[in-house]
Amino acid sequence: MATRQSVDEYLQRCTEAIEYAREQYKTGSQQEHYNQTEYTKALQGLENAVNDINHLSLSANDQQQDQLYRMRLQLQQLQNEMIIRHH
């Protein structure tokens, strides 16, 4: 079972990934293709976070699963926005 501390720490890392991705999204919309590497890195960070949440959810209790589910939705929404904006 996932510990409360491990879930809290992971949710914090997800929040940091979201903040980084939002910065790159903003920069990308201003600079177009000039920050391609960082933009791609941010998208990969979001994808890694989604995959990790899926894995962590397997050992989480009901409340933790709800928290992880809501975080996964945030990650995927930003990921989708970045992909749509990029193409």
C-alpha cells in the first residue's frame, strides 16, 4: 500500500511538472519553435508523471486513488493543450 507521505511527495512532484510545463507552454506560445527542446522535455515530464500515477494508483487506498485521479486529469489536460498548441 502506498504511504501517505509517498503520495503527498509524488503529488508535489506532479505539481512541479505542471508548473514547468506551463512555463514552457507560455514560452512556446511567445517564441514559437525556439524552445523546442524544453517544450518536448516538459511534455515528456507530463507523460512520465501520468505513467507514474497509473503505477502508484495500484497500491493506493480509495482516498489516495481519488487524489491521484484528479492529478492525472490535470496532467492530461495540460498535456493535451500543449500537443494541440504545438501542431
